[in-house]
Amino acid sequence: MSDIANFDIRTPIIDSMVETFDTLVSMEIELSDSKPPDTARINRIVAAVYFAGNVTGLISIQTASNLARLITANRHGIEPQKVEDDGKVKEMLAEISNIIGDSLKSALNDAGYACVISTPSLTYGADFSVIPLGMDRFESYIFNYQEDRILVDVGLKVHQTSGDDNDLSSAEAPGQPKPVDAAKVSVLDIKVRFSEAVIDVFDSMFSVKLESTDSIPPDSLENIRNVASVSFAGDASGMVSIQIGDTFTRQLTAEVLGMKVEELEDEQEIKDMMGELGNIVGGRLKSAFTDAGLACALSTPSFTTGTDFKIESLNMENYERFAFRSEDNFVLVETGVRVSEPTSRPHAVERTESRETPPDTPPPPEAMTDPPPSTASKAPEDFDLDLLLDIPLEIKVELGRARIQIQELLNLTPGSAVKLIRLEGEPVDILANDTLIARGEVVVQKEKYGIRVTEITSRVDRLRSFSI
């Protein structure tokens, strides 16, 4: 495993940003050495994905809202003013952050750091700042598109694992993951878990008695508010955010430190307290998932503060928003969760075997006690891949391509040589349904030709192949 201080963050970020914007939205961006843009009172969107595992952290991509709309318009081939659905803008920024995050994750994996990335989250508004906490490394990159700026922030922290606390091998690698307790998953009431966790943590950590409330007065969080967010990734992925008004935040921080509010001088003390709060509450939900056999790990927390912003997690199966109060102080908690069940799990095999049971054979007793299948909507990637395994694909191996004039094409005769745009010795492209999926080298055995796969392409390379 390489030293994270010497890990090359710059190359995968620059390469994937330039490639993605060129390929996906036909926009030429370039790295800039200018100072970060002044974002005061400017409507903007920050799309982020979080890392969890041996390395934790985040990568965020920030653009002004008008640039985000232009990016979305380019993706759909329409004028910016015709982008009427803000949901499309959010999805576009989330997709880009997912691609860039995946490129950095691949580079981290290649360097020996086992990690996965969370589903994307968005923060948008006109007055806020997002600060990752406890990073070993933090770097910012600014890209220019004409007169506009795109800000990319990357924070990474090495997490020294103990036991299987953050062992995500079963979440991404093939093999034998821990069995999922379907009964536990089906009865996992996230809102109840969080209500109990939040009330218990505030009682034990701050000696503050919280009670659930159905609503929050509109003016209770109008001024400065602080949010601790933590993501988890793996078989269960999602995000937890705890939002508290600035005055109450300072009271809680002073309580933990045994100080008076007016004695607080360092804003870092507030950030640390909020980060610890997010870690503890998020850890409660993670424990519930791991107890049910779902492999997942927590990211490091982030701290968001400001007066005008909203945090949203996308593509969630279960999204909850609930509130608590202590006298005149309020706490708002939001969580989004998506649970994936890999097809290699034992219960998936049992379903396959049951197809071979004769019609007159009664089901085994344990099958009759299984909970009914969930009617909740599932993300496309959560469907049983066994349904797709028999679909044929056309695989091509491409030695190279050439661009010639029509006259040259008409002059071709048997024996003519066409010069390909590929240097001798370069790997050949392997395409599935005309999409680049891998590269390899030609091998000859007993006068028969074949291809030895040497590289599986990244998501950025697959995107690039669409434009060839």
C-alpha cells in the first residue's frame, strides 16, 4: 500500500474531469491556476460522493446554478432556457460526481486502498460552505469553461481498520459475502432506529432531553444553521444529516467541553462536536445494517454551515425527514438509504433451486415463513442479474481505425494496404455491442488467434467509446 501523502490525486481528477466534460456534455474545460471564485450569495450546486473503507473522505464538484443548467442542456441537446426540470440538473451533476469519484476510487484501489463510494448527494442554495472534517490530505482544483469556473475539492483520510469494521470485500469483490438476514432487513425501521439513536445520544452526550415533534416552526432555522453529514457505502448506502441552529450548536458544544458559551473561541470546536455527533448517530444505523449481514462502512463526516441551503441524497429507496425539540430548540434529521442484495447471497440460490422442484412438491416449511417480497421500488442495479445472464452480446476486437477520403476508398483493390491509427505493439480494443469494455493483446497458439485481456476499462473510457 502506498503512502497517502504521496498518492497521485491530481492525475485521475484532471484526466477524468476533462474526458467526462468533453465526452458527456461536449464542453472543453481546462485546469486553471486562478484563485477560487467568490461564491457569496450566488446560487450554486455542490455534488459530492463520499469514500468509505481503508480510505475515507469525499470529492465534491461545485458549479454556479446557471452553469449546471448549461451542462444539462448540452447533455440533452437543447437550449438552457428549455431545461425546465430542476431534477434533471441535479441528476446531471450527480452523474458527473459519480463518474469522477469512481475514477479516483479506481486509482485508490490500484494503490492498495480498499474503498467504495456512496451514492451522490447534493447541496444547493446561495449561502453555505461544505467542510470535510479530519482529512489527512485536502486539495482543490479549479477548471475554466469560458468565463465560468468549476471547483473540485478532494479530501482523503487513511482509516486503519481493525477486524472487519470496514471490510468491504463482500460489497464489491466476488466471493462469499456474509449471509443476509432477510427478516432483519425487512423489519428494519429506519425512522425508529434513528429516533432512538438521536434521543439516546443527546441524552448521554449533552444531558439534553429530546422529544419527537411533527413540525418545526418556519423561523426556527432561518438564521445560521449547522449540519453534520455522514455517508455509508456498500451493500447498504446512503446519507445521514443532522441539522441544528447555530445558537443551540454552541450550547451543545459548551456542554461537552464543560465551558460557558461565551468562552468558546475556536470554531473548530463546534465542527469537531458536530462531526462526532454525526459519527455516533450514523454508526448506530451502520450497526443495524451489519447485524443484518449487509457489508457497509461509514465515511468521515462533513460540516455544512450557512443560512440558505438544502442537502439532498439521490436515488434512495427509503427517505425519512423527522424533527425533535428541547424547549425552544429544534433538531432536524434527514436520512436516505438504499439497500442492495448481491445475487451471490444464499437466499438468491435457494430461489433458483426452487424452479427445479416438481409442481406437486410442497414448499419446505422454512419457505412458508419467509416474509412477503417487498413492494418498494428498486434501483435498476438491484434486480437479480441472473435474469440477464443468458442474453447474448456481440464481442468485437478492433485492431485500429482509419479516416480516408471517399476517393481513396473507391481506389481500394485486393492487396491495397490501409494504414490504421494505432502504433505497432499497442493493445487492441475489445468491444461489447460497440462499447469499449477492455483492452488486450493478440496471442497465437497452434496457428489460432486469440486475445488475452490485459485491462478492464474504466467508466470514463466507456463513455469515451460512445463518441468514437
